[in-house]
Amino acid sequence: MSNENSGSRDSSEQGVEERRKYSRHQFIERVYISRKDGTREPATSFEISAGGMSVATTAKLKIGEEVALSPVSGERVMATVRRSQGTMFGLEFLGASDELRAKILEHCEKLPLFRSMANI
């Protein structure tokens, strides 16, 4: 089974992880979530990939909600809320340019792989 990231995975990352297109990397930074109603909420990212990021925030986000995240590699990017668990959310980037994805991938090369919240 060919996967871009298969060489960077261990056997404990099976199941859901196998479906991921990009490897996730530990990335702890302050980001801001802008909503369609104009409100701007602070969040803390804890992992990033070229396809999205996970954040912790007290904002009440809904699955399927579209938001803007900034800064992501110095830019603002649209994202959809895909997962929610308490105050932690998984966000998938929408319409990210090839240039932005390349910047994120380059940045990820310098970051440790994300294994679990226990390792942060």
C-alpha cells in the first residue's frame, strides 16, 4: 500500500491515521479563528499538516462550519471544522494554494511528528 507518509508511521498509528494524506507534526502556536459573523477567537494549535491543523479553543465551533485561520505559515487560510472533542477541533484547509501547502510542508520537515497529546 503506497502512502506519502508510510515511512514515518509506526504500527500504533493504524486505522484512521492510514487515511491521512499528509503526516501530522507537533506545532504549538497562537492562531486566530475568524468566523463568518466577523468574530475573532483565539486558539492554540497543537499539530499541523499540509491538509489542516488541530486547535484548542473555547470558541463553540460546529462540525461543518467554515472559518478562517491566521496565521498559517504567515497567511490566512479558510478551513472547515471536521472533528470536535470538547475544546479541541480538527480543521481541514479549504482551497489552500500549492504555494501555501509547499510552505507548510517545508516547515513540517523541521518539526517533530505528532504522536499524541501525551507527547506535547
